[in-house]
Amino acid sequence: MSDLLFQKIREYVKLEDEDILLLEKYFQFKMLDKGDFLFKDGDAVNHATFVNSGLFRTYIIDEHGTEHILQFALPGWWTGDLGSFISGATTKFYVEALENSEVLTITKKSWDELLDKAPFYLDYHRKLLERGLVSTQNRLLETFSTDASHKYRQLMETFPDILQRVPLYMIASYLGMSRETLSRVRNQMVNKK
Amino acid sequence: MSDLLFQKIREYVKLEDEDILLLEKYFQFKMLDKGDFLFKDGDAVNHATFVNSGLFRTYIIDEHGTEHILQFALPGWWTGDLGSFISGATTKFYVEALENSEVLTITKKSWDELLDKAPFYLDYHRKLLERGLVSTQNRLLETFSTDASHKYRQLMETFPDILQRVPLYMIASYLGMSRETLSRVRNQMVNKK
DNA sequence: TTCATTTTGTGACTTAAGTCAATGGTCAGG
DNA sequence: CCTGACCATTGACTTAAGTCACAAAATGAA
């Protein structure tokens, strides 16, 4: 089991050796090939997933059949569907590996047990949620800037690495614009500056 | 001190009499007139605010001077700026009372103490965060539906009460469209159906 | 009731982005 | 080296929504 999870948890709380042993009991290591799905629309998501290596996208397909990417998940991030995970309802999302990836998964049952018996995990989870909420809010704020080129610039600043690893049509989908529009935006940026 | 807070907490966790006494020690009751601000851009937000009665809006002013409404807060909801509250950084938001309102506020210091000594509050806070994250995500999803009338219909379904209490130009701002567009959308709905 | 302020509605015009369709590039597998 | 799948670009055209300007309601304080 890779150390990335422990390292990330340590960014928030103190971890003793016995805590690590506990974590190792609860998490399962899993490898996925590029193109594999963690889950799809209609599934009940009873796992939480920590990305160890690779890259994931979470997207939804709307009534016109168009994909909208909600989130990319890089190593060290969590992915999944919190709503489905906590409520037990089926999900509307798809989570797909965009590269060969390694993850750690934990079932809802184990998750609840862990929260129950390990105060450090409770604390970690809380801080994770707080930061998650803030960053989802920031994502929402970015959609307010109506201008397409502005949105693209903002993404370049916050997640330059994602641009290198993901086809442009997915970037467009993440930013809420057509791939043609993104193409033109990029073109203008080269010519103008 | 009104009972709404206790009632809301009870939706998530069990509350004993002594818990209530504890809460009463930590929260402060406050009244605001219509037009008053909880805080403004540039302030450090070291309070969390529970809405007891009335109505609030959280908005941001972008580089063109345009307001974008992030959230309305009805009685029983929390408002403020979580990012600023947890990090201590200054906020970019404005929170304004849209009606004469009553709130309960708690300082960051008290908040942390409460989390520390009252497990029920920790639990409540966690569940609140989980639900908050899910609903912010849903708000983000709604911005993906490109069509203006669709967005308006969706708001009518989820928060019909807000429509009654808030001027239309604020609804437009919340939905990310100009007030003229909203006006036309509403008009078409009357004529078509 | 009156008057000022705030809010909403409409028409004319502009503009940013979407759509459609064709083209060209890149890369992996045979 | 060829082929097909996938991805990006570009041009022509369409369309939804924004902007501007003005008028009409609605509201609320005096």
C-alpha cells in the first residue's frame, strides 16, 4: 500500500504507527486501466476512492447526451460521488480512469467504522470536507466569469498539469464550452501575445 | 434564543438538555435590518452565522462591477464564508440581509472549543458539511444546463419560496443571466403554457 | 395622495458562442 | 508504410443571450 494516503492525512492531522496499521486494514488497493470506470450512472456508490496514481474524470451526461465534466482527480485527491456514498441513492455520475491508475478504496461500512473508532480520521475527514466545500464553491465562482478566454486562463493557472494530460475536448467540457470555442480561444492567445 | 437551531441540529444528531445549555453559552443573538451587512469584501470573517428568521444573500462583485449571487439563506440555514472562517483570510464576499432578520452568531474561537468538547457538535458539523458539499455540487450542475428557461424552471421547483421574496434582478443574478433575459423567459412561459 | 425610488418589461441592435461540415494531424497496430 | 481511430482546427452560418435605451409599474415614505 502506497504512502501517499498517509502523507496526505499527515497534512491535516498527526498519525501514529497504530493508526497506519488500522488504515491498512480498511483500505483496498486496486489497479485500473485507462478507460476503466469506477462506476457509472445508475450504480449505488458504496466506496470512497483515493487516487494513488493516474488520473480520473467525473462527468454527467445531460438530457441532450452531452457530457459535462465536474471534476478531474489527480494523485492525492479523493474521487467518487459523496451524495450517493452518504445517502445510498444511485448516482448520476460516471467516473473514468483517463490513464492507467492505482487507487485505494474503502467501503461505506468500513468508512463508518473508521470514523467511529479513530478520532484522527474524523478530524481528517472534517478538514477534507471543509476544503472540498471551499474548492467546489470556487469552481462555481469561476463559472460566473462569462468570458470563455478568461475561464481558460484561470484553469491554466490553477491546474496547468491537467492541461498536459487531458485532451482539449475534455478541457472544453470541464469549462462548459464547445471544443471549437476553446480551440479559437487558444488560437487568439497565441496570436495576441 | 430561538429554538430553530436546536430543532435543526436534532435533524442530524441527538441533543440532551445539557447540550442545549452549552449551545446557549456559545451563541449570540443578533438582529439586523433590511439592507444591513453581515460582512463585506475585505473583512476577515471570524463568525459563523445561523439564520433564525429573515433572508440573506451572499454575493461577489466581479472585475466589471457586476454582482453575482452565490447563495440565498433562509431560516434554518447557515451563511457566511467558510473559506475565510477556517483560514482566517479576508473574504471576497458580501452578505446582506434582504429582510429584517434574526441570527445566531458564534466566533471562531467558540466554534473550535465547541467542536473540541462537544462530540454531538462535531457530528452535526460533519453532516452539515457533507450536505453542504452535495448541494454546492448540485448548484454547479445546474449551471451546466445552458438554457436560460431551464435554469429558471429548476429554481422554481427547488426554491419556489425565494421567488416570492426576492426581486427578479437578484434571481437573474443568482441564475447567471441578465435581468432582461429572465424577464423574457418568464414572459414566454406565460404565453406558451 | 403624491412623489421619488426601485423594479420590471420591451424593442432594436450587437455579440459571443454554438452548430455543422469539411480538413488535416497524430499515433498505434498490423 | 498504410490504415483507422481519435483529436484539433477552421470557415460559414445560426442562435441565444447581452447591451442599451426608454417606458411602465410597483413600492414606500412623507
